[in-house]
Amino acid sequence: MRVTQEFEHGPVQSFRFGYSPFGKPNLLVYTYFVDGLLIDTGQPKMAKEVLKTLKDLPVQQIYVTHFHEDHSGNAPALQKHFDCPVYCSALCAEIMRNPPAISIAQKIFWGDRPANNQLQRGLLRNS
């Protein structure tokens, strides 16, 4: 089962994505959009739903909070779609160049994320 929900909290748009091969998802993943900035990119198992949900947002830059596949999994596809930079910490960028193996459970519920050499270390650019 796949779940996609949208919420608004003042100027922040929130998106919740969930996937489970065995009924209703118990593990939900969030992405946030505010003022041209997309925070986190969701899990690879929900790639089609994430892109369909976010495709019309005016994303100018993306920030990945950390390397886990449910936060970084769709960064390459979203970066290509929006033609924008993806930022993260220096440690996250280093780990994402050669991401560690994940458990079978993580692969089932979130999906594996590819290596990514396109992440930019450091702070977001000012608009």
C-alpha cells in the first residue's frame, strides 16, 4: 500500500509518504517545502509518487538533512527534474559518494538509494 498526504503549516508545505508491501504503512517519511527550498527527498520506493506530488512546486534548491535512504533517496531524480543544486553537510556528501549497505528491511520498506556525487557541501545559497 502507498500513502501520500499533503499538509500546510503556515508558509510550510509538508508531504507525507508511506509504503508497505503488507497493508497500511507504519513508517512514514516527510518532506517539506518553503520559499523555494525542498527539505529531504523521500524514500526510493515512493519515487513515482514523490515526483508526481512535488513536480509543480517552484523548487530552487534542495537540502538533504542526512544520508538515510528515506531522506536522500530521490535526490538525483528531483535534482534533475528541478535543475537545481542539492546541498547537505560535508559528512553527508562524503557518505553519499559511497553509501553503506542497508538492511533487508530498509530495502523492503524504503528502497536502496544510489551513490550521489552531485551533492554540494555547505550552506544553502541566498535567494
